[in-house]
Amino acid sequence: MRKGFLTTAIGILGAVGCALPAPACNGPPRAPVDQLFARADVVVLAVVDTVQQTPAKTYIAEEVRFTVLESWKGSKRPGDLVVTRSVISPGSCA
């Protein structure tokens, strides 16, 4: 049961990273979950606390704050804060 949960959690976290639509810019296929896990520095299950989007002229800066619920790899522990920052833009695919 634990392995199935881990696979599901990694799948959910992987889906978060590719949630933005990019039909003209799809990259190569993602590696299998076991390879992604092996290469990752940190693997956690976390819940989103806040999402802040700041519009600019040609992009949106986004900051997402997560609270860690469970940790399988790395230094993060339950209750720790994880912050991601990214840019949402139309890209250069035409």
C-alpha cells in the first residue's frame, strides 16, 4: 500500500509541474517515476497554502507556498514550508 501511495503522490507532484497548457511546446516525454524519484533532491506530499500571481507586461510571475504533509526524500519534514516561483508566459513556440 505504501508504494502505491508514493507513486500516486509523485504522480500528483509531477502533474503540478506540467499543469500549464503548452500544446505547441510539448517537450520530450517525462522519465519514468522511479528515475524521477532517484534524481530528485526532495520528494514530498504537500498542500497548497497560497498562490500569488503578479502580472507584468508579457508574463505572470507566480509564487506558490506549500505546507509539507509527508516527506520521502530530502531535508523537508511535515509542517515545513516549500515555496516555488515560476513565470507563466506564451513562450517562443510558434
